[in-house]
Amino acid sequence: MDQRFVGRHPGTTAVLRHFRYEHLATGELRELSRVFTEMASGLVDALPDSPELTVCLRKLLEAKDCAVRALVDAEGVTAPNRVVEQPPVG
């Protein structure tokens, strides 16, 4: 965890851990995840711990999950930087 978040509310840090992206290989999934991580970090830097911050981070995590699924669906990505052929439709 980023040292600047040490001492934050457990609810805040619990959600932040889901924004990690270092395990992803370089590529579109990693870059997409990085954007959401930076947004989450900026929100935590700017806002005090509160139930609303936790909800905000959870909804941002939901948005990240949707964006990742959209990229996977569009690109046929099954793992970072691996593309599989899509079966023909119909």
C-alpha cells in the first residue's frame, strides 16, 4: 500500500487495495487500470475518511470493473496482452 495512505480508515484502505495494477503486464488493461488508480488516489488525497468516501471508492471500483469488461469484450482479451480470436457471430 502507498505509504501516504497508512493510518487511513480501514474502509478506505480496504477498497484501495482493489485498485492495484502492478501485477498486470504492460498494455491496455494496465493503462486502463492505472487511470482508475490515479483517480482513486486523488480522491483519497482530497477527501477525509467518511462513509461517503468509501461509497465513492466502491462506485469507482465498479466503474473500473465495467471498463475492464468493456475492453475485454471489445479486444477479446483473456489475460493481460493476450488476444484470442472471437468465434463468428451467428
